[in-house]
Amino acid sequence: MLHHYQYPRRKHLILKTLECCETQCLHLAVDVVVSRLTLCISNDVTGIMLQMPLCT
């Protein structure tokens, strides 16, 4: 009987952990995209100033 109660709880814990990992991965991906965009925009601004756009 004890076995019966433990399983759903463990499953829930695993799902929670996965959810957390997915959220962290998403945040990381967003950070990467944002930093790339920022770099891209600053390269563009520098490029425009030099009349030579660097961001393709």
C-alpha cells in the first residue's frame, strides 16, 4: 500500500524537475538570443558609423 502512494509523488517530483529545467533552458536561450541581438545591433550601429554594416 505504501508503494502505491510513493509513485505518483515521485512522478510529480520528476515532472516538476523537468519543468524547472525547461524553464531554465528557456531563460538561457532567451539570454543568448538577447545578447546576440544586442551584439548584432551594436555591430550595426558601429558599422553604420563606419559606413560598413557588420551584422548580416
